[in-house]
Amino acid sequence: MHTTRSLVCALLASLALATAVHGQNLITNGDFETGTLTPWVATNDAQIGSGLYALYGTHSCAMATSAGGLHIAKISQEVPTTPGTTYYLALDIVGLESGSFSGYTISGVPGAGGSPDGSVILQAPFGPAHRTLIFHASTASTKIVIDMFGAASVVDNIRLIALPPNKNAGKYTGKAQTILSSAANSLSNKESIKLVARIATSGQIVLLEGGREFAAGILLPDGTLDIRLHGQRKVVTTTIRGTRIQFTINGAPNLLDEGGNELDAEMHTVYTLTRVR
């Protein structure tokens, strides 16, 4: 079990996730760096984790630290919200047992109770992952609830941010240019595709190619883009000048030569979007 968790730590060191706060975080102690769960209300197997159980910094919330078996844990925190406002809830999770299932339900529940304003069921992978929920608050306070069930796992960097009407809302056209290069193998290639994008007043963005959606996410108030692309979630910084938005996403090409050896290559895609209305 120690070897497995050591591998998780290696993955954490190699995978960059969002750790910056993109606006005023309404959650108190969302990174658990106080060394306690206060003011979170915690039940069952939820506890403070450190060392191998810390995603970033020195502490996190460990949803059980014992190996094997099934666990149940819940943490919740009630925060003031504005009815009708859109909120962005984000967190980082990691499963600690390879081959075992760790599930999460993340919800924004009206402070007075009743049906959630937003809820999503997620699986915590073996290795760190960034997950989000967008919801519209219906009352003056909202309880953020995180339920865990299954194998041992960790949650950290919980952020809740109000999304004001996005000034970049509109329809966009543009392109995505992918650049593949390898100095060691004298390889250089560029490919472009045409795109259409729509940004809602909430900041939610959809990218389409040939009328088909291939990426979606949220453009946050400070210009940070949290986007899901090809099944993976990326958090990148955009450059916004007037009606133009540009951002770059780095990728791993995983190319092999004729002998089946992996090529030392680099790949990145530059997205350039111009608002047309």
C-alpha cells in the first residue's frame, strides 16, 4: 500500500492542476491548511490528512486513511449566496487504491434544505484529477456537500466562486493550430482546424468543429479557462485583447519511430477566437 501511495505522490509532482484562486473563494479552509476540518461539518471517515495524504501543501481532507474495505464520509459547509447568481465549484481529488472504486457526489444544496441547485456524481481516479460543478443558487445561503463512498481517497483545494455576467459573452470564430516538433528527430509539422465557439453570460464556453462539440468549460472572471478537452480537464491562462481570445494547451504526442521507440517530441495547440457578435 505504501508503494501505491508513493506512486500517487509521483503523479502529483508531474501533473499540474489548478491551485490558484480565480476570484473570491467563498469557502473557508478549502485547502485544509489550518490542520483542522473547521468550519467543515464532517461525519464518518472524514479526517485531516497529511504527508502522503496531502495533495498540495501539508494538509488535505482524507476520506478514510485505512487500506481496503469500503468507506463512507461527508463534509459540508454553508456559505452565503445570492439567489439567481451562477457559481463555480471546483476541487481536486485522488483515489489512493489502484483498481478500487472511489465515488463522490458533489452538491450545492439550498441552506433551508430541499433539492440541490446542482449535483454531480464523480469517480476519483488513481492519480490526481480536477473536477467542477456549475450551479445557480436559489436561496441566500447554500450548503456545499461532498459525499464520498468506496475506497480511500483525498479531496483538496475546494473553491466556490460567484460568476458575474461575463463581458466576453458572444459567438466566436477562429482556429486551433497544432504544432508538433522534435529537434532530435528533425520533425516539424503544423495542422489547423476551423472553430466556432459560444460563450454564455455565465462564462460557460463550448467549442465546435464542423457543428460538433469537442470541448466545453468555463471562462472565469480573471480570464482563466477551465476546459474539458478530449476527455481531460485542463486549466489554462487566456490572453484577451478586445474581441480576441487566445490560449495554448500543451499535450503529449506519444509518437513512436519505426523501431517502436518513443520519439522525443513536443506538441502544443494554439486556440485563437474572434468575437463576431
